[in-house]
Amino acid sequence: MTSLQNQGAVATETFDLASYLTERAALVEAALDRSIPLVYPEKIYESMRYSLLAGGKRLRPVLCLATCELVGGTIEMAMPTACALEMIHTMSLIHDDLPAMDNDDYRRGKLTNHKVYGEDIAILAGDGLLAYAFEYIARETKGVPAERVLQVIAHLGRAVGAAGLVGGQVVDLESEGKSDVSIETLNFIHRHKTGALLEACVVSGAVLGGAGEEERQRLSRYAQNIGLAFQIVDDILDITATPEELGKTAGKDLQAQKVTYPSLWGIEESRRQAAQLIADAKAELQGYGTAAQPLQAIADFITARKN
Ligand code: GRG
């Protein structure tokens, strides 16, 4: 597992984020392991499991569980959705790494899916994970009114399709090699490509836990702010971190001639903008008291992380 847990100690003085993340990530890890059986035809299940269980910070499922608890729900209510969010995130990484997209050899410190199983199986593993994620929410969510489950499925479908991840990826591909990409276009790319799924993690946790409309909107704003900050930090790390820290090739953005936040603003201004977004995100949590400590600490972690 990459080191979300190891870095947690920097996040806050009053809340032990490291222990919290270790415990939550372990629950998620065990649930993910149980979620996909190794049955015939084994090759496709093996390939899906290879990437799903390859580590990663598990930030998305942890956010979903934490938000569900914040609004009064339980871990059990949100765990199937939390697993589904990681399945969708993983499939987006598998497809992003394909030669037709970013063409990467390493991810999460291991060879990418297509390097191990071939492009044909990697495409199908992504497809399999995407379809299974929705099946899994519908089939495995227990103790939650069906209306809430439907809302989660609809919200998530929108977040991953052309109105979300897919749309962001298309504009990203179109922008590659262009030097005149505006800040508006860059924001569009990352609000969709990275932000939409992080927002869906928080909102789905809120919906499952029974949050009202106004509360969902506040939590959605929290998530949109941490989502953009997450991407700004990702762009900075692509320049400043080593391949060992990242678990993948470093310096890819420069190599692919991508316009990034540091290329538009410089590293210092990018750090300042990310810090402001985190402050704005945390402001949305006012009124929850100590119950909001996990989401506050996760927000702080986003700017402090090293991978
Ligand atoms: C969703 C249908 C569908 C297709 C995929 C390829 C694609 C369309 C979208 C690209 C999405 C993408 C790869 C966005 C980047 C998001 C990002 C910053 C990933 C890194 O997340 P971390 O740091 O990774 O949380 P770990 O490995 O820790 O989980």
C-alpha cells in the first residue's frame, strides 16, 4: 500500500489522522479483497484484482465512509459504495495508462495493467470494473432506503460519464501539445477529470447517511474545493517528487507538453492557490464540531501529501 497512512501525522495536531487512515484503509482493503471473486474466466478477474488490490491511498472510499458517518450514517451503509468508488477510480487509471492515452508503464509502484495482461485484457478489465461497480452498489447496499441508493447510482453515473471524468479526459487529450490552454480550460479538465469523482465520493456518503439537500450542497462544495486542490498538488508533485515516491513515472506532464497549474502560475503560486482551496473547503465544515475532524484532516492531508 502506498503511504497515505504514513503521511497522516502531518495533517493535524488534535486528530490522529495516521491511525484513522490506517484503520479505515484496512477495512476498505479487506472489503475490496472480498468484492471480486476469482472465478472462470479467471484471466479477466485476475486482471481486475491485480489493479484493484495494487495499493493506492484509498482516499476516495475513505472520504465516502467519513462523510456518511459525519451526517449520522454508518460504515456498513456506505462500504459497498466506497468499494465501487475505488473500482471506478481504478478502472479510470487502467484506461488512462493505456498506450492510446497516457501510455504509462508503472502505476502504484507496479507494472501497469496492459503491461502485464496486454491491451485487450486491460481495456476489458476497466470495462468489467466499471460495470461491476454499479452492480455492486445496487446488490450489496443494505439498510439504506432504495431511494437513496438510486440517487447515489444516478449521481455516480453522471460523475463518470461525458458530463464528468470522460468529458474531462477528452478535453485533456485535445489540449495536449497546445501552449495556449487557458486557466478556464485547465479548470474544466480537472474539475471533471479529478474533481467529479472526489465530489461523488463525498456526496454519495452524504446521501447514504441521510443528509438533507442544503447539507449535501455544503459537502459538495467542500469536495469540489479539495478536488481542485488535489489536482494542483498532483501537478506540483509531477515536478518535485521522485518516481519512487510517486509509484509511477515522474515528469510526465512536461514530457507530454501538458499545460499544468505550475506551468501557468509557477510552483509557489500553485501552492498558495491549493492552500486557499483547502481553507475554503474546511470553511464548509463549520458547525459540525469535532465530528468534522476526519474531513478537516483529510483536506489538510491533500496539500501535505508526498504522493
Ligand atoms: C470513467 C468511463 C471512464 C473512463 C475513464 C481515462 C479516463 C476515462 C479518465 C482519466 C481519469 C484520471 C486518470 C484522472 C486522474 C485522477 C488522479 C489525480 C489520480 C491519482 O489519484 P490518487 O493519487 O491515486 O488518489 P492512488 O493510486 O493513490 O489511488
